[in-house]
Amino acid sequence: CGIGSESNNSAQGSAGRVLDSEAPLPEAFRARLPIPPVLDPVRRDEMTDYYEITQKVGQASILAGLTTEVWGYNGILPGPTLVSRRGRRTVVTHNNELPVPVSVHLHGGKTAPEHDGYPTDLILPVAGDVGHTGHGGTSVIGSRDYVYEMDQPAATLWYHDHRMDFTGPQVYKGLAGFHLVCDDHEESLGLPSGDSDIPLMILDRSFAADGSFLYPSVDPTLTETPGVSADYMSGVLGDCILVNGAPWPVLEVSNTKYRFRILNGSNARRYQLRLDDGTGFIQIGSDMGLLAAPIEHDAIDIAQAERFDVIIDFSRHQIGDEITMVNDRGRVGTSQVMRFVVSHEETDTSTVPDRLADIEVLSENDVTVEREFVFARGGAQAHGMTLWTVNGEPFSPDTVLARPKLGAVEKWTIRGQNVEHPFHIHLAPFQVIGRDGNDDPGRYNQGWKDTVNLDNGGRAELLIRFDGYRGKYVFHCHNLEHEDMMMMANFEVV
Ligand code: C2O
Ligand code: CU
């Protein structure tokens, strides 16, 4: 699929606590929106595309006159965008030149367990302290191949670090990128494409006086304690909004329709996105691919790790108009996200069809097993802190909380307490059938999902299909500080 690309060298409703930057933050709407470069395969054969990524330290220019050290895929934030075609195998060789162990998870991928980035299946650094690795995972030194069969429909996936206890700090330092899946069906629809198909990764970050990312953690290279300090265990919120790595950027657009693949890649911040011209968004896809039909939204409520694939139609605008994407959950600074400037005219050849895809609707009649999980604080302590847990259990690689059968559809009721928790499950996509006592998914949870937000005291009923592979996987809260503080559990497909 031809998506736009260019070189990239150069308490607010969220569970967490804002960390105030020590460095002066830039003025909004000065930086240009960067588009992450699309990675070329190093080779292809009949069945497979082979890629290579080196995880390393890089320098980013985010604040005027200062450089920010990032830990990036190929040294950049976001990492390069991978584009796979449905049915073609993708093999990504990850080299680890960072000073810490890493694990790569393809979020939304239908991936074999040994390639899923299990939190203890690490790539250890070649040099330096390897940290604690005594959890019995299959760790390798220096480099690892991840194999993705890509037997799944077109969707906006992303890849990020998943190291046990340290996902929060390692993603915060930059380990996140897009991985798109395309297919013939989606391409036949005539949706905006090429330079009009743009991924937007929204992150919140705070900066130390020297320009480095500020994260309230113990040093992840040295310690055996989880990577976040007690004060911030409810979640780390930054005071600067980055889109594709640039602070409050601007994108020049023509007076046509654009497709934006919006990802909330933030550790702990949830957003309510709105356009200040009142035009709204036409949602065409969710976490796991196209919706059956487009849905119009005045605003988008997006929790951590969720994706909203949307069309924004700039055709009603005059040249020179400015449209700002705002965040109604933010306060000063974080209440703004980015700006679009209509800079030129163009003929629009794209369409948004009324029917987008045939989505199989799962039914309660298919359910063989029902389970219930409570995401809350309590039940376990460590390092003097009360941990976040699932059914009172802190994460352990050896404890399996569910053993669904391969091919089964199960009904899971997830309940959240204390604060909000975005529930995420690996491997197995789900459909939301009820939320907070209502027998429907609500406006924001249509189609196939891999992440759903639970409000404090909230409840979601999910139909989950366990398909593809046997083996052990995790489900967890995608507030990354909660995840690091043990709000994660195993299921094993048998
Ligand atoms: Cu995006 Cu297990 O994570
Ligand atoms: Cu949580």
C-alpha cells in the first residue's frame, strides 16, 4: 500500500500524575509534522519480506537548542513504519545496541507465541549489564528474528517494547513504531491513499532542563526494581504533546479528504480529540481493521494503545484556513494536539464507501466458557508499594489465569477499579458486546478490537476468539506504569 513517507532525519481524566518539564517548552504549531519513514525490506523472496532494525541511542531535535536522547528503532522516534501485505510473511531481525534488554511486541499481531515479544523473551545487550533475566524466558544475546505470518486483515498495528517491569520507561524513551497491514480488499475501496494516508502517533512527554526525557524512574540499566517510582505508579503524564515526535506540529493539507491512522502511544494519558472547526471525524477503522460501515464522530475518545482510523474532510475549507485538533481531557498545553493548515487546492479522487467490510458478528451462542477478571490495586505488595493486579494476582511468568481452547469463543467480563484501565489482550481480537450495564459496545468500541478502556468502576463484556496458535500469551493493562507494577496475567491457548 502506498502510504505517505518522507525522511525523518532531522488529571485530566487520565490515570496518572503530570510531570512538569524543567526545560522551556516550544510554542505550539511551529514544528512541521514529521512522517515516519517507511522501511524497505533488505530482501524479499516468493513468500517473505525480510527487514532489519537496530535498536539504538539516537538524538532528536524536539526543543529549540537542545537535543533529546531517544532509545529508538533505528535510533528514531517514532521508529520506521513497516508495511506488510496480508498473507505474506514478514521477518524482522532486531539488533539490540541499547544498554538494556529489550523485547519486541507487535501490538495487534496474530503472532506465534515465540515471536510475540513475551516479557521475559529478551534480546540482551551485547555489552554491559544485562539486568535481571532470571524469569525463565528464552533470552538471546544481540539479535533476534521475529516472524509474523500476517494472516490477518488490513489494520493499523504498532510495535513497541515489552520488557518485563520496564516497558513504561523503555517506551517513554522512544521504542514505538507503526506496522501497517494492507490487503487487496482495502485497496479496492478507493480510500485516501499515498500522501493522503498519514499515521499519527500521539505521545505526551516531559523534559529535563538538558532536553532529555524526564521519567520518574530508577535507572533501568541497573536495578531489579520496577522501572517507576512509587509517586508515579498510577501513571506518568507528560506536559508536552508530541505527534510523530514533534511538539504540537502543523500539517499542510489540500482541500480534500485525508486518512489519519491515529494511535495513542502514550504511557498513561487518554485523550478526547476534537477538531475546533466542528467538522468531526469519519471513523473507518478500529484497532484491528476496517469497520463494517463508517461512523461519524464529533469527538474521539482514545485510550492508550487504541487506534482510530479516520477520514478528515477538508473540502469545506478555504485556502488559508487553520483547523486545530484539541484534547478536551487536557489542561493548558495538553489541551492542544496539532494543527492542519489548508494550503492548496487539489482534486479529490478518493471515496469513503457506505460499506467498508464484511465483519463477522460474534454471538453469545458461540460462547463455550465465561470468565471474569478484576483490574484493581491490591492483593500484593513489593518494594513497599501496593501493586496493581489482575484478580488480586501480581504478574508472574509462571501463573496462568486462563486456558482457552484453540478456536474457542469465550465471554470475558472485565471490571476496573480505583482508576481507569485500558485492557489489552495479545493474539486474540475481541468484540465488545456490553459496557457498564448497556447491551452494546458504545460509539467508540465498534468492530474488532484489541484494547478497550475501563472507567473507574467500569465493566466491559467481550467476546474473544482464540485463534491461530497454541501457547502462552499475556493480557494486561496498557497504562504502562500499571503494567510494570504487575497488572498483567498469562493465558495459555490449549
Ligand atoms: Cu501494546 Cu502487551 O501490548
Ligand atoms: Cu491500569
